[in-house]
Amino acid sequence: MPELSCTVRRVGDYESRTEEYEISYSVEDAKPRGLRIKYQAARAYEINAALDAAVETARVAVSEAHSGLARPTYEALSQFTWRAIQSAKYEGGKARTSRLEL
């Protein structure tokens, strides 16, 4: 079964209240799709806007890989992305990869 891979790396000042991440999505051998997000941890609207942009990028990656794949819901992609971001938060810039079965 194909998987959506999400690779996240924290960039910028790790001591700042503003968090910045590079996120890349890929499905199997398809061209990866990436983006860079930035938000202040205390501002929910900034986090939501960043997740919206990330989910849209993930949807593009899935649709370009295979048109016949099941499309995960917005909520599933949002939760998947948020968990991937949190797994990379304290890694000191080291990339972390998470996978979601499609």
C-alpha cells in the first residue's frame, strides 16, 4: 500500500517563540512537494494558517503521485502534519520522517 511521507526539519532560532519548519511530502517515487512554514506558538490562528498551507501541499503531493489513491481527509492530514512537526521540534535541526498509509 502506498504511503505519504512527511519529512520535517526545524530551522531558524530554536530559542525563539517563533517556530519555523521546512516540510516535504512525497508518495513513493513521485516528485516531493515542500514548503516552509513559520508561526508564533502562542497564536493559534498562525498555527492553523500554517497547517492549512501544509495540508494543501500534502494534497497536491498525493494527487500528483497517483490519481487512483484514496484521498485522506483534511483532518487526517492536519493531524498527521502536526504530529510530524512536533516530532521534529526538539531535534536541533535534524530532519524527522513520518509516514501515513494511503
